[in-house]
Amino acid sequence: MRQLGLDGHDVTMALKEKLETDLSAAMKARDGVRTRTLRMALTAVKNEEVAGKQSRELSDDEVVKVLAREAKKRREAATAFDDAGRAEQAQAERDEGVVLEEYLPAPLADEELTALVADAIAATGAAGPRAMGQVMKVVNPKVAGRAEGGRVAAEVKRQLAT
């Protein structure tokens, strides 16, 4: 994924570096929503890096997982605020979610998810609802960050039931 320029320097940016660069650009542009969202995202990434017994640098895939988790929190918070009749806060959460979505891979279409699950069922030879765990082990790495676990599980259940 990394590319070297003519002078031999790395010209691609790690996702965390891109977040940091975009944060400084948002601060210079005085974009409040983007600044607040990127600060929150970088804090979540840094917290994940220092979690556990020793600190470590997260890979791009791990950063995507953190961002996906944060985007899900924003969607859930927006729903909760809507249910409580707090439209202004709900919209603020949705705005933050839109900013986070820019850094996530494109979500899987239903047809793509159906095909991935069908391939996994064929590969594992699974049959019946008891084989759901086997199929999920094969499917989850393929859809990481592009589909929510509940949506994947529902599709696996549906296909195993038929």
C-alpha cells in the first residue's frame, strides 16, 4: 500500500497521519464539526494504542476498526437523542458520523454480503443454524469494517435457515 516517490520517500500516508493532517487543516479553516470529530477520533485511536499492558502503534486496519466503532456510537447516540426529542444534539451526532464515514471503507452492498456469505457456506460445507460460528469465522475477516456484525449475522442466519 505504501508508494515511494522519485526521491525514495514514502508518499502515501497512514490513516492516523491523514487524520492528524486533516485535523490541522480543519483547525485552520475553523471548521468546528470536523475539528471536534477528528479530535475525538484521534483520542479514541490514542486510547486504543495505550490500552493493554504496553503501548503500540495501530495498523491502518486497527484504526479503521476504531473509527467504525466511533461511527456506530454516533449513529446510536443520534437515535437516542431523536427518541428523547433532542433534534439539535441528534443532528450534531449525525454530522460527526458523516465526517467519520469519509475515513471508512465503502460499506458492503446487500448483494456483495449475500455472495460473501454464500461463498463461506460453500467453503465450510456448513448446514443448519448450528454451523453459524464456522461461517462467521470465515466471513468476518472478509467484511471487516465494511458491514456491522449484526447485519452479517442476520445474513448468515437467513442463508443457513434455507
